[in-house]
Amino acid sequence: MTNGPSNLGGGIQSAEGDEDPSVSLFREYLRLRTVHPEPDYDAALKFLDRMASELGLPVVKVEVCPGRVVAIMTWMGTNPGLKSILLNSHTDVVPVYKEHWKYDPFAAFKDADGNIYARGTQDMKCVTIQYIEAIRRLKAKGQTFARTTHLMFVPDEEVGGHKGMEMFINHPEFKNLNVGFALDEGLANPGEAFTVFYGERNPWWLTVRCPGSPGHGSRFVENTAAEKLRSVINSFLDFREKEKHRLNTSECFTLGDVTTVNMTMLNGGVAYNVIPAEMDVSFDMRIPPAVNLQEFEEQIKRWCREAGEDVTYEFAQKHMNQTVTSTDESDPWWHAFSCTCKSLNMTLKKEIFPAATDSRFIRAVGLPAIGFSPMNHTPILLHDHNEYLNEQVFLRGIQVYEKLVPALASIPPQPGEE
Ligand SMILES: [Zn+2]
């Protein structure tokens, strides 16, 4: 059967004939243009309202700042005093370069192999629908669990989460959710294993200012900005090489385990024949939780001192939260998570997330959060052209949550609860 654009009608009763209704729903959701810079939030909220009513769940919407609404569906547990499970996902997606796509990135085209192409197939509309479909199936079987499960939908993860999760996490409505453990997005894994993330690197964005003696471009002026700049750049980029080497020579390291350094901006100079009074260089650094941040900053100070007098630095962004979520088998949340995966014959690969997600805000308030998008045998294509997910991988993910939610929501009361 071919899926031409003529039958991209949407809805569960799509023209795809014998297509699984969960796949049809996924494709319908993918067609909503929740894409930056002007995401269609109304479409997303309308869709979520419909989902809530289909699932028979109450939905609460909180406008955390103008135009930014967080929606929460709640499936009450039989013992609502216990800490709850939070299933978090973001509704927004990153922009596309349409000319680089094989298919319209908002048509959710499915090829003969069952690969569904659309922005958000991996990041992270798949997970949203998997949560919803898992809950739908559990409810249809009449199941109930002790702990409450919240499905939370945030609007702006892709632009930093500052007007979504970061604000909401300190909102009274969030505290009322009484969250004990959160699941949030992860990354695909091209192999058989599933990757799970228990921490993130801290982004440090800094600019180093190198002042120097100005003068005429025809002379050998001492103490120039450019000489200092060269020293600074060498120090940062030598370190970059060492970290790259460490990553490439160790079997057990992933990107999340090393510090990345990239020189991203360079400023200075006014004319060919004028030696400038200042030159600046900016770096994007991502530092794993295991690194001692104080010592790391001492090293930056040393590099600046070595470059010459008056070389200073300033941060545009300096994250200091090194909280990681326990992946010790003695931890009840992790134990329930990992045992369930084991029972499904899934191999887990524990990693530090190389970039940033909304999980960092959850961990920063002391709550455990695992980044997990159940996609194996899938190339990592988030934010990339031709982002796709195979329908079989997608459907398997629903089954995974069908087991994970009961396991997590049935964890017996822990010390301090009730
Ligand atoms: Zn994402």
C-alpha cells in the first residue's frame, strides 16, 4: 500500500487501512506545527484536551508566563498520599530546513519499511504518544495503582525551558503534584541497547577578554591583545584535544563523560593598520558531573594569568548543578525501572546526557529523573534532517511504558511516605 499525500487526513480512522490506531494517532500529532519560532500551541492544547477526554483524565493548565501553558493530566492512584510518578514531555519541536528533507517534515509520511518521517518523531512526540497510549491500554484493562501518575506537557524545552519547566518547577501547582520520580526524554540508540540518562553536563559559556597595548600596524608593539588571545586560545584548545583524545581512546567513555570545549565567537579589531586595544574570544564548554567545578575554574584562571596581564573572563551562563539520579539497585525508583526493562529483555546503557534537557530543572530541585526515549535500532536524528522513527520501534515503546508505569506506580510506601 502506498501512503500518498492524498490520504494524510489525520485522526484514528485514517485512510491507512490496517494501520495500528496508535501509529495513526502518532502521525496525526506529528502533523501539528508546534515548531519554533512560532509554535502552534493552540493546536497542541486542543489535541491534549481531546486525549484527556478520551482517557477520562482531568487536565489542568497553568499559564506559567504569557502564552506558555503547561498541561497536566492526572491519573489518580488508590493511595494519593504517596509520591507520584511524572511522565514529562515537551510539545515543541525545532525548525526544519525543508529543502534537505526527503518528505514534507509535517506530513508524517510513512515509507514502505514503516519509517515515519517528521520533525519530532524522535524528539519527542513519540514519547508523548507512547505515554498516552500506554495509559489508554492500562485503563482499558481496568488497572489501578497505588501511586498517582501525572502526564505533563511543557511548551518550550527546545528554546531552553526557561518559560516552561524552569518556571513551573517552583510553582505551587508543581509542588501539589507531589512528584517522587520523573521520566523525561532521552536519545535513540543505533544498536540493540536502550540508552538511559541519569545526569547532564553543565554548560559554561564564557568570554575571555584580552586587553593589550594599541599602536600602529607597522611596528613591533609589545603586550598586544592578539598575543594574549593566542595564548588563551591555545590553552583552551589544547585542553579540547586532550579531552577528545580521552574520549576516543577509552572504550567506556561517551560524550557525556568528557568536557567538550568549542571556540564559538571571536571579536576585536577596527582596521588593518591599527593594533587593537582588546580582543575577545568566547567558548561553549560542557562539563560532566564528575568534574570538580572549583578546580576547573581555577584552571581557567591559570590559563588567563599565563596569557598575560589583565586577561579576564566573564560567564554568560554558568550551571553548577551536579546532581545525578541514583542508578543504584538499592534505589527503589531505579530498581523498579531497571527490573522492568530487564524483564522485557532490554539492555540498558547508562549515560550522562551530552547536552541539556528539562530534566536538569527536575534534578536541581532534588527529584530523581531518568531521561529515556525507548528507541533502539534507530540512528540519532534529533534536530537533524529526515528525522524518522520506525513504527515497530514506536509500538514497542508503548509496550515498554505499559510495564514501566505499573511498576513505578506500584512501588510500596517508602520511609517518610504516608
Ligand atoms: Zn527534546
